Amino acid sequence: MTEEENRIDAARLRRNAYHREWNRRNADKRKLYRRPRSKEAKAKNAAYTREWSKRNIERVAARKKLYYIKNKERHLAKCKERRNLKRVELLAYHREYRKRNPEKVNEYFRNYYAKNKERMLARSKERRRLDPAIALRRLESSRRYYAANSDKHQALISKRRAMVRGASDGTFTAKQWKEMKAAYDNRCVYCLNVFERLTQDHVIPVSKGGAHAASNIVPACKSCNCKKNVAPWTPQLRIEIAA
Ligand SMILES: [Zn+2]
């Protein structure tokens, strides 16, 4: 590109910028002054510009570069904003998708883990090495989770234990246990005393094929639950809980 062409382009860019700014500040006047242009005239103009651009590829590239350098910060800020917006949208979309298809997502992660187990373990090990506080944070978070979901967790553990011992059914839920304790006013069915902590006692022991279900569970204090294993014990109180 010659010096002359450079000078012309720089002047044109300045003029364009001035017009842009003027138009922005005088939107109402602009409407008034603008000559309506026909479709044909617009097309002709566009065709000329296309033709000119083809003949002056270098000049177009140089102008673009100059424009980019001058507006770099504005351009990058805009890109970043657009990216952030996209990310927020995408996160919301993923959250919604997970909610609607929990099985699909779980299966996907199970498969992914099976395929990439080694790589994932190595990566988390490396992360822990770089930031020892991670392990502590993770411990804190799981502690918080169990504190908030202790009933559910407890229900899962006792169900697993019952199934391992040969229970015929494992439908007892945390919600039922909560309802049961409330229905019995937190009393042990054997000694009828009130306890803050009660254990789930199977009327027909799971080892004898009893079910881990509301129909076969009663609240008992720890001491009565232990004694029962030595001698048969009859509940002094039975209240039906919805299955
Ligand atoms: Zn008791």
C-alpha cells in the first residue's frame, strides 16, 4: 500500500467515525435529512463496494487491522460480555436438562467415569497435591451434606444393612421413619419411655425373612432393641403407618 492510499484510508476512517458519532447524537435530525434510497441504488452501491474490496484486498485488510487496533479494548470487552452471556444461558440449559433427564445424565457420567477412571483419578490427585486445602474443603462439604440429609443417609444405611441380612423387602423410607416416630410420640414400643434417639426394630427379624418395611418396623430404644435379641419381646403399642 502506498503512502497516499494510507493517508486516504486514515482520513476515511476518521470521517466514518465522526459520522457515526454525529448520527448517534442526532438520531432525530438524521431521520429528517436522510434521502430515501431505492432498493436498486442500495444494491448498486453494495455491488460497487464488493467489487472495490476485491480489487483492494490489501487496503481492506489494513483498514480492518487499523480498526481492530483502535477499538481493541471495546471489541474484547464485547466478546467477553457475549461469552459470559452464552455461558450463563448454557449453564441454565444444562441445569434444566439434568433436572428433566436425571437417569440419562447419571448413565452418561457412569460411562464416562468407567472409560476415564485412571485419567480422572490422576487429575484429582494432582489437584490435591497442588492445593492440599481441597481435601479439607471436600470433607467440610460432605459433612454439611450429611448434617442436612442425615435422615435420608440413615435410611439408606439401614436399608442396605437389612437387605444384606436377607430382608424380604426394603421399602422403608426416611419420611416413613419420621412419620412413625411422630405417630408414636417418640416412645419406645417396649418400655414406653420417650427417647430423643430411637432405633428401627424389626418385629419379625430380617434374619427370619422379615421385611424392611413400615408394616414390620417399630421404634425401640437402644436398650430394648438389644434385649430383644436375647428373649422374644412383644410391642406394647402398635400404630399403622401408611406404606
Ligand atoms: Zn425401650
